[in-house]
Amino acid sequence: QVQLVESGGGLVQPGGSLRLSCAASGGIFGINDMHWYRQAAGKQRELVAGVTRGGNTNYVDSVKGRFTISRDNAKNTVWLQMNSLKPEDTAVYYCYANLLVGSVSLSWRDYWGRGTQVTVSA
């Protein structure tokens, strides 16, 4: 079955770095946009970073200059490199991908990872 598998979350001190990865697997025939979202406790989910199929990237203002999103279409993988982490970056981070899937017929569908906890604390 098609799924997104995330890894790389954990506990880090302020100023530290983490790299999140998300790999899509299953019967995938194409990958469109891929995003990283996050949801802090008591807050709405927000788009952190995105990368299009063509490689264009975008970031929420609060992470510009600190986070970098990248992808490798051959590996069906997207990464989020997070540097200079701050306590306010603490959240559950979710991977999103728009994938072309199917067996009898193909269609573009949205998929989400289960989420990985990132905690920035001294």
C-alpha cells in the first residue's frame, strides 16, 4: 500500500539541528508537490516548507534562513534540514505528498505521514 514514512524527529537543544526525512513507498507512478507541516500543541497546523515537482521551494517566514527542504525524485524522498532550532519550533511535523497512484486506473491523491515529534528544549 502507498504510504509516507517519516524519520528524524527527536529532542534537541536550542541552536541545534535535526534532519527529517520522508519516503514514499508503494505503487507510485508520479510525485507532485511535497510539503512539511507542523502542529504545535494548542495551535493549528501550518505549512512550514514546500517543494514542487520542478524544484521550487517556499517557506513560512519564521523558518526562512534556518530550514531547507529538498527532494530526490529517484528515491521518492523529501527532507527537511532544520538548523538553529528554537523552542518555538517544537511541534509534531507531518510530511505531505500529492501522489499519482492506482492499479486499474491512476489518480492523484493526497497522502500524509503519521507525524514525528520535534522538541527543542534546554
